[in-house]
Amino acid sequence: MQSKQLKLTHLVIFLCLFVFAFSTHGTANQKDGLLKIYFFDVGQGDAIFIEAPNGNQVLVDGGPDNAVVQKLGETMPFYDKDIDMVVLTHSDADHITGLIEVLERYDVEKIAYSNIIRRSALYNAWQEAVAEEGADIIDPVAGKIIDLGNGATLTILHPTESLIGKVLEKTNNYSVVLMLKYGESEILLTGDIEAKAERQIILSGANLDADILKVAHHGSKTSTIEEFLYEVSPQVAVIQVGAKNRYGHPTQEVLNRLENFGMKLYRTDVDGGVKVVSDGVNYLVNTVK
Ligand SMILES: [Zn+2]
């Protein structure tokens, strides 16, 4: 009798360990019907990895160096070397640098970016990597909707018109802005837009209401105006920012504005990576630290 009980206990322990191992090693390609958004801690820059409910993968920006490659390695299954879509919000170094290495290492099916003309060695390297990749190119213009499958969509809210062939050196206000939707969950990704673009987006009449806001431009005081926050009215704000960066991001002004709206704030310099999981009705936020 006693040995039978012992065996049963062993079995229960074994099953618990198995379930635990399965859940902690759950990787990006499990088609579990959940939308997952990983705001990677890549220092002073943005890199956001989206896993759609059907397993489709989207990477928005690549951060200031190749740290994103390690983050992808930790998040995706080791055998998975395909990414369905890469989005470059704009071509500043803290968004574009890591993406060049991602194009080298991964087979990317679609690339969404504004094919502008810019005098920058990094941008030239990006253009070369894009040409070599041979992916389908999506020109991001407000109104386009990208179907991620199983009811998840990415709607482009900005820029308002195609920028192909335009000569631009300052690109923050031309950042690609994306509304990610899955059921009742809405996540707004803003690149580095500043007040000017925030006003343009409000005037466009787009529905900005979202649960989660990726705060624009790392919390710079030139972004995140009150009217914009009012339109978005998020419950949660995420700032991707490096510790002790030389820009003083995030600024106290923006932190105060976020606090006045009473939202829960996550910062990658304080919390490490931030992960959001949604089943289309409810969402959960987890942090690495
Ligand atoms: Zn930036």
C-alpha cells in the first residue's frame, strides 16, 4: 500500500515537472491562440517582437546594436530561422541597426518600411541588406491593414502618404505608427513620433483608443502630448529606454503626464523586457526583472 502511494506521488511530481517544463520552455511557434508582444530590453532603442495567435511573427525595429539577435534566440525556437514580417518604423540608428543583422541571420518574408533617400552609412547598409533579402516590400501608408491571421491585425495609422523617393534626414515624425488588434485588445506602437505627428494622427480621425501604449521616442518631452494621451487613454504604458542614456529619456515631463492619466507604467531600463499576452479578451503583463 505504502509503495503504491509512493509511486503515485512520484507520478504526480513527474507530471508537474513535465507541465512546468512545457510551459516555461513554451516558444514562439506554439499556436496556442494567444497574442504575445515582447518589448525587448535592448538598451536605448526599440525592438518589439509580436507573435500572432496562429504563430505568425513580426519584428518591429531592431534596437541600437545586435542585442536583438540574442533576444530573438531566447524567444523563438532554436530551429526557427524565419520571420514573417519586419517593420522599420524609421531609419534612426536606435531602430535600424539590429535589423540589418536580423536580415542577415533570418529569412524574412515581408519588410515594411518607407523607402526614402537618406545620406547615412547605416541606411545604405540597410538598403543593401533589404535588396539581398529579396522579401516582399510593403510601403507603409495610413489605412493599410495587415492580416496576421486568426483575427489579429496590424493597422497602419501613419505616415499619411507614401514617402518613397523623398529626401529626409529627420525621420521621427515620419515613423510608422501601428495599431495591433486582437479581439478586444489594442496595442498602439508609435515609433519616435513627436507632437507634430501626434496632432496629425488625431486630426486624421483614426480611432486611437488602446489598452497599451508604447510611449513614443523613449519618453522624450517632445512627444506624448496630453491630447494624444487623451485619445489613446491606455491602461498601460511601456517605455523602451536605456539606463542612464545621454538624452535624459524618459523625461520627468512625460512621466508626470503618464502619472496624471493614472496608467501603469513599465520601463525596459527598470523592468527589463516586458511581455504582454492577450487571449483577445483579457491581457497580462509580465516583466523579466
Ligand atoms: Zn528612437
